[in-house]
Amino acid sequence: MLLDPNLLVEFYESGEMAKLIAAFINWGFMMALLFNLVSYSESVKRANSPLWICIIINLSYLSTSFIERSSFQYLPWALADFITIGALYLVQKNRNRIIALYYCMFGLAVNGLLHLSLYIDLHIWGNYEPWWLWSLYSIGINLNDALMIIVLVVNRDFLGLCRAGRLLKTVFQRHAHG
């Protein structure tokens, strides 16, 4: 056999896999930023460009990439996600509300809640036995990051989240007015 399965398990449990995934995610956000920097040079695309969203998210992810990996990392990561949402709101409040903004704010909110839930699980409840939340966290964080990278490049409602949001808003408005 070419590859020993025990080495794969050891590699995964050592945290090296997490470092590689984090590097890949940071690289993805940087590539989205580079793409948007180039696209911003076309004056036609400037009004709906997610360039400022890319810059803020890159700064956020870059600043948290230096946090030492331990079980205490989840609270600073959650705070960084919530602060990033606030920064996105402040920067975009006088600009066009573009699809990438909604997707990134939704993704960061879900990521922040997942970070917070893992922090609570580990440090408040004292749970160190793996359970479904840990799997949900691992899949959810990486899936959200990948979706944010994609939407920063395509700036399209490819999952229908904005359409669903408009539908819910209409339903609630009708319900509120009788």
C-alpha cells in the first residue's frame, strides 16, 4: 500500500489539515479580491462591484489568521465575524446593496454563530467528546467560506437566498398588515 491510513488520521488530528484549509480559504479570498480589483477598472462595473466587501473580508480573515490554534480561538473568531458584519454594513450603507453583500453577511453570521456555539460547547459546557455539532461546524464553516468566495467573484444569487428573503419579507408584510 502506498499510503498508510494511520498517517492520514495522524495528519488530520494534528491540526495540519485545518492549517491547509485555512490557507486555501485565505488564498480564495485574495483571488476574489484580485479579480475585483481588475474588474473595478471597468467604470461600468464599479457601481455593483463587491470590491469593498472583498477588502473588508480579506482584512478580517488576515487579522484572525495569526490567532494561535487552540480551543480558545473560537471566541475571537466569532467576534471578528460579527465586527466584520458591522464594518460591511457601515461601508455599504450608502452604496448599492448588491447580492454579494447579503450572501457575505449571511455567511459571516452563520460562521459567527458556529464559532460561538463551539466556544460554548468547549468552555462553558466543558464538552470534549466529539458529537454532531463538531461535524456541523467543520462542514458549515468551510462551506460558508467557499460560498462567500464564489459570490464575491460572480455576484449572482445562485442559491436563491435573496429571492427567498424578498418572498419572506412580502409574506411578513402581508401578515403584519392584516
